[in-house]
Amino acid sequence: MDLPEYITKEEVQRVCRQLGLRDWTQLTETAVLPEEAALLQDLVGGEALHVPTADFRQGLEVELEHGISFPDANVTNNHPILTAKIVLAHLKEMLDYYARLEVAELEGDVFKASLANNPAKVAAKTKQLVAARAALAQSELERQED
């Protein structure tokens, strides 16, 4: 069965114009501009307002990765508001959702590099993993102090 395009390119372009964003249908990388992240964070509100804009931006970039890296898994067609709402949904589960996801993905990268017998990549990814775990631990500590 061929799946229809549920959210059209034209609709995404219309919303981007209305919000004053770049045309997200043309994105080839997951990089979100800081001002785009701030605008969308304010727009969706809720738990999104309880994290730094840099963390919200990271969430947008993670969610955009689905469609940009895997076009057959592009749920939102890069619709900025729907993408922001997916980020919001994950933040409702846990405010440090994306920090935890980064740790999990890096653990997987270390494992894959180990299986590929690539010591240089194991070392590089392990260094990133240590930094990500430290950032997560700091986030957990700050949440306990609140």
C-alpha cells in the first residue's frame, strides 16, 4: 500500500512563511537556528519552557533527523510546529529526555565501533560518552536542587 503525504510540502512552506522561518522542506541538515528554536519553544509552551532553549533546539534537531536521514520515516514532513510538539511530548515524559537519548545513542556507537574492531572510533565515541554522561549527571543534580 502506498502511503499518502499526510502533511503536504505546501502546508509546511505556508507555516514556515507565517512563522518567519526558513523553508524547512528544503533542509538537508538537522541544524536549527537558535532563533527558530526560541520561537517554537515559546509557541508550544508547557514543559518546553522549563528547559534551556539550547536543550529544546537539540530536541528539534533530533526529531528532524528522522525525516532528513530517513525520508521513509519522516512523520511530520519537517513541519516545524508538529516537530516542536513531538519535542514537547518527550519533555513531558522527562525534562532531560534528550540528554538521556544522547547517552544511549553514544553507548550504541561505542558498541558498534567495538564490533567493527575500530579502536580509534571506540576511543572518540567513549570520550563523547563520558562528556554526555557528565552533562546528564549535572542535569540530574540541578533538578534535585530545584
